[in-house]
Amino acid sequence: MIGDGGGEISGTLTITADDQAPQVITLNGFAANLAITTEQLKTGSAFVPYTQLIQTNNISNDIVAKFSIIDGEKPDWLTLDPNTGYLHGMPKAAGEHTFMVKAEFSSDDDKFSEYDLSPSYAKFTITTSEELVNEDGIPVDSFVTDGFEIKTPLPKIEEIKDHSIKLTGDISEIVDVYIDGQKLVKNSDYKITSSTEEISITIFSDVFEDLSEDEHIVAAEFVDDTAHCGP
């Protein structure tokens, strides 16, 4: 159901059929025009893949939303998928950027011709930190997208050898692995092993041998079983 304007829905709906008692359904709720429902963007970290979905209240398969950035200062590293509203990129430094997102709604179904399919606009500010922070902007030593767990974190590297990170959750694929924003090469720099209980990322010793004796950020980007992507 798409509301033409906004307001409360109340009343009853009576359904009748031959040889059956009438069925009365009580209606309640709220009708509103289609709109962007995402209120704010999560905080990002330098050298950690950034992902977020711009969502709307559209629940109809017959209505298509197209997304675009129409105003403001979008960071160079950030892309917006016009078909899904998916924000993605790799920040390389701290910063703060404010921009306007537009969602345009359309349908080829004539039944929606009388409904208000006006565009929706929302202004967002994206903040990235030089240090590792979680999605709420709180400094941490490690974190993973909500719904997943780091079972075995990467240890402090005191010996040059292969080291592994173990994750649990409904992960269908590890997309990429990075150190300080540089993409590693699968099967050359690292390997992936998985079981029904966990997935393991083993980074080979040669990678650590080439690093300086400073702090480094290791990040992995994965897709879960619903095709959502997260770090």
C-alpha cells in the first residue's frame, strides 16, 4: 500500500463470500509518501572498506528507486550504486563530507499512475577517522559488522610466520583482504579456508616480513548469505 500524502489509517474492511460468514479486518497504521528512511551514515576508518545501504520505505516490487548524489561534497573514494543505494569505497585518510542523496521513484505499472511518486531527498554527513573505530565512532582494536564475530583476532606480530584471523557468522564469501588499504592477492598473499562453524583468513609470512615495525590495519571485506557486504 502506498499512501497519497500522510496520515493515520483506521477503520474496518469487511470481506464476504457465498456461504461464508463475513470476515471483518480492523485497519490501523500510517500512510506516507515514498521516502529515504536512512537517517545517518555510520563512521568509517582510514584503510577499512566502507559500506552502507541507503534505504527507503518502498516495499513494492513494481516500483523502482534510482539513487544519485546531487549536491555537496562527496569524497573521491566513495561510490553510490544508482540501482541499489549501496555506498562503498576505501577511505585513505580522515575527513568529513556532507552531500545530498536523491531517490527517484518510478513504475511501469498503470495502477501506480495516480499515486504520488515524488523524489525524496536526504542530506548526509560521512565522517572517517585516522584511527580504527567501530560504526559508532568509538576507538577499538578490532571490530566486525553486527551479526558476525571475530573468533580469533590477528595477534601482535612478534614472529614472522603465517598468521590467521577466524570469523564466525553467515559469511558466504571473503571478497578482498587489505593491509593499510592495499589489496592483497589471494593464494599469493593469503588463503581462505572454511568450515560449517568458521571461516579462516591466513596471511602468509612474506606479507609481514615486508611491513615496518609500526601499527598496521588489516581489513577483510565479505558478503553474507543475504548478499550484503561488510568489513
